[in-house]
Amino acid sequence: MTYELKTRGSDRRFKIIDRGRLTALDDPEVKALASRYGKAEDLLREDWIPAIPGINVKGDFQKDYGSNPLGYVLREAEEIKKGNYPYLF
């Protein structure tokens, strides 16, 4: 997913999310600040990328996820707790 904002009264656009990645995490100033507390790459990396059927794991988006996203996420969380990650339902 990509999310972009347009500044009022101008044609200037800002990508907030670029193909699922929060763009602020790649900003040099954010990286510099993070490096004060450890290795910036480690501190700013994504710890968890949710599995979404039909998008980044096998399955049918509407049947397996779209009809009950919360149920799918809760099942995923239970599998993670059991140590079964990555997995496919």
C-alpha cells in the first residue's frame, strides 16, 4: 500500500507510506536520532509484517481475510505465541 498527501494550495506531495513501508523510517534525520540509541538499522527495522492472504501469503483475500480480518489476525497472533511463524493457515 502507498499513502500520499498533497499540500493544500500547491502541487507538492509527500509519501507517508511507500509500498507498505513508513517513509519516516528512511529519513536521514530519523536515522541519525536512532543511532544515538544503538544501530539505526536494527532499531528502525520492521519486527512484524502481518500475513494477508492473497497479498503476501497464500490464500484468498476475501474468503480467508476480508470477511473477518480480526479473526485472522487473532489466529495469527496465537500461532506466533506458539512459535509457528512464519506459517500458513
